[in-house]
Amino acid sequence: MKVTSRRNFLKNLSLTATALWAGPALPKTNARARTEHLNVLMIPVDDLRPQLGCYGFEQIISPNIDKLASTGTLFRRAYTMVATCSPSRTCLMTGCRPDTTKVYDLVTHFRKTIPDVVTLTQHFTKHGYESVGMGKVFHGSLNDMPSWDRWIDVESGPSWLDPKTQQWIARLQKEAKDKGLKGTQRSRYTRGTVTECLDVPDNAYFDGAMTDRAVKELEAFGKSGRPFFLAVGYKKPHLPFIAPKRYWDLYKREDIETAPNPFHPKNMPQGAVDSFPGEMGAYCDARELAAKQKAAGKQDWPDDFSRQLIHAYFACISYIDAQIGRLLTTLEQTGLARNTVVMLWGDHGWHLGENGTWGKHTNLEWGTHSPLLLHVPGQPNAGAATDSLAEFVDVYPTLAEACGLGVPEHCEGTSLMPLLENPSRPWKSAAFSQFRKTINGVPCMGYTMRTNQFRYTEWRNQKNLARVVARELYDHRQDHDENENVANNAEHAKTLEQLAAKMKAGWKAARPM
């Protein structure tokens, strides 16, 4: 396969979507007052950090997402409700917060806890839309079939294509059988390498194959004219970090810097972040290297391996960006661009060594902060970015209002549509997230709150939520990397008291007036 130069690659990707994403497709009007129906293309991206060109990271090559941002609204400070896949996606798709869904893990299905809830796509179906999904929208085996008129299972090859890795996996499968491993233990033991770089077409991997199918669906909708809600859920940059070689070639390993703070925050409660090697320890090469590091008394990856991991993550971002570019181009070619809302979100953030951890599963900024972009045809202030606090539970009411459907009473988020009209208007005073951890030896539910200046966290005993086991406080004006927990500093006593009161008042008191 011919490798395209970095400059030509960027030029080609940018040109494919220029007609659609150079500006609003319709005159600037109040999108909510439009009588013509608006379709929805929703693009979830798994484990995506807000590390994109449009978020100010010039090293990242994401021209198509950047184009989308230039014609819509970019939410600079959007936060997940829970920094792990299923709980986060459940909140977004139901419009309910974690303590309502009771989904805190990767095994509980919300139909067991809130069986009659009308999901986002069901709401659109009730209003005459055809709801179609593919890829990762809900979490893996926890998909919700009642939420879809059609669910498309995309066929693709194995996750790892390298013959050497396949041979390694075969050996591990035999070992797992000999050891009697089953279920999750067997699955984790028999995973391949944490990265892969092969010179293969985009559709050799799942996300490229899924884009092929999504393009066909958009082309069919363009011909039928039927109102649709299409969700195309990308799996990368979730582990393993695998992308075709052409995307690795966009970056030079020597230009990649490792985390500036590869250590746990000072005075952080014990257990607030996953210990080394975290999620990566489930992959065969990383597992072996981690064992060697631990034997040498080290609790992090060697510098060259850290750079390899970050390089692979960057490649995955550019790989997914190219797939998104194909979707946007298809909207233009089919004429759907003029009446299709596009919403892109990452389900949560990801640490690449920051705060001494690799993965999500934290109540820190890198775990809870993720991209959110919205494009509504004819919207005012196209290309604007807002610093107003947004939460992923806001996506449901936002899309419903954008398409004029009304917002169901059960939704616990706030429509973000007013921010399209005035990106700097007064808005939420806090965004709320939570995560379960064992803190100082005590099983806790950690409630965290992000305000304009602070991140405040209370770790509460799971058996008695009135009892606070530990607190964290990070002042983002002084410490945007969250390197020191100052909750116990006497000078912050009054601030701590104020934030504790705000936390107690909860999300309802933080809503915009």
C-alpha cells in the first residue's frame, strides 16, 4: 500500500469535506423553529481524550473533526458522568444520572434497574424517525435492542492481524485451557499485543469496515428521504491501540513527549487511581513488560514504551478522524447535509501516564473530560467554542430540542441549545461525575464536582454515604494538571466548606437559571 506524505494526507482529507464543512448549509436561523425535519448522525468515539486540533493540540492530526468544530459548536469543558464505558453511555442514552440508572459497572443492564425508561433513540422512533445503530453505542454485550428499529452487526476480521501476534494468542489460548481459565480470566489472559502497526487498508479493521456500512446507510437514507437517527459508534482509540500504518506515519516518535506528571497527585487518598499497569496489564506484551518493571522495583513503563503507546493512541485518533471524514463527505454528496444534525462525543477521557496512571477509571480531569461537538444546520454562531460547563447527560435533551421533539420529563440533563445562540451566556455552575473505588481500604462511591475554578471530590463510604472517608481539592487556576490535593490545607478551609455545601445541594441547584 502506498504511503501518502503527511502534507498530502492532510490536504486530501481536508478537501473531501470542504463543501459541507466550510460553513452553515442553510441561512442562519433559529434551528428550533424550523418546520423541516432534521435528521441526526450521532458519532460516539470510545476513550477519546479532548486532545484534538480543535481543542488546541496542534500535534494531533484531526482535520475532519476540526472542520466539524468550525461549523458547529465546540464544548471545551464537557464531562462524563462516570469515567468508564457502560455507565457513561447508559447515562447519555437514557438522559439519567448514575444514581438514577444504578449502573456503575460493566455488567449491570439499565433495563433491570429502570426497565421502562424511554431511551434517546426510542424517543426519536416515537416521533417517526427510523433509529439505526452500529458499532459501540451502548457497551458491548449490554446493547439495548428495544432502542433500535434496526441494529446492524458489522462483520470484520480479527482484532489483531499480525501473524506473529496471532501465533502468540494461540499459545496463550492453549495455556489458558491447560490452566482451566474461563470467562473474563480467560479473555484477559489471551489478548494480543497492546499496539499494532500494519500496512493494511482502513477496512481491514472494524472501524473502517463499519464506516463502509455507515456510508451505505446514509446513501440509502439520502434516496428514501425518511427521517433517521443513525448512531455510528467507533471503538478506537480504545485499547488495544491498533491503526493502519499510514496513520502511524503521520507522527514521528521522537517528537512525542511523555506525560509531564507521571506521578500520583501529592496527598491523594490511597486508591483514587488504578495502580500500575492498570488496563494495559491485560495485553500479552504489556503484561510481560510490566512484570519485568515490577521485578526491578518500577511502577511505570520504560520511556520508549510510553512513547510507543502515545504514538499508537495518536494514530488511532487520526484513523477515526479519517472515518468521520467519510461520513461527513457522504452527507454532502447525498444532500443530507442541509438537514442533518451531527453530534460527536467521547464517552469519557483517558490518562496517558498523567497522574501516574494509564486508563480511565478516575475522578480526575483526564478521566472525566472528553470532547463534545454539535453541528445544527443553520445554527447561529457557527464555529464558536464555549467554556460553559456541559455534561453528557445533556446530550439527550439537546438533540431532542434541536429536532423540535420536546424533552421527556425524566431527563436529568439540560439542553445545550441556548449555548448555540449565546456561547458565553451564564450557564451551569458545576458538572458532576462519580466513580466507585476502594479508598484507604474502604469501599467508596466517589462524587466529584467540577466548577470554573475547582475540582472537589468526596469519597463516601458505600455502606453509609453520609460518612466521608476522604476529600480531594484541586485548584485549576494554580494547578491545572491536578498534581496536589489541597483539601487538608488550612488556607482552603472556607473554600472546602462552600464546595461541600454545593455538592450537597446537587446538580439541580447547579442548573442555569
